[in-house]
Amino acid sequence: SRGEGTMTIWDLVLGAGLGALGGALHLGLTRWRAGQIREGRALLILATYPLGLVSVAICVVGAAALARQAAWAAVLGLAAVQLIWIGRAARRLERR
């Protein structure tokens, strides 16, 4: 049986993975909504707005249910995905 204060490498890996998943879902939905703006689908954008935030919340809360350390690792996974995504976007803009 695992002690309350015991942290395992799996807590960190699963937490970071869940955070990365939440970040990717959020950014993917944001990009999709941006495409819908170009097509003039304002009502669809408003209806799906909470999904991006809820996806992050579900992943971080899911990590917290595993272990406190997993929740912190989820935040790091989320930040890593955002930095990678923003870095790629910046490089694409530089090439234009």
C-alpha cells in the first residue's frame, strides 16, 4: 500500500501527460474556433467556448485525483505544450 506522502515517478509521468493532453485539447479547440470565426459561425463559437477550459480542468483535476504531485506535474505538462505550440507558431510567422 502506498503511503500518503509517497511520490512515484508514475505520478509525475501521468500528471504531466494529463496536463499535456489538456493543453493540446484546449489549444486545438482554440485553433478550430479561430477557423470558425473566418466562416462567420459566431453562435457555434460561443456554444463551444467552455469546452477548451473544461478540457484543461478535467485533466488537471484527474491528475489531482491521482496524487497532489501529479496535479503539479499536470501544470508543467500544460505549460510545456503551450510553449511548444507557441514556439512553432512563431517560427511559422517568421518564415512568412
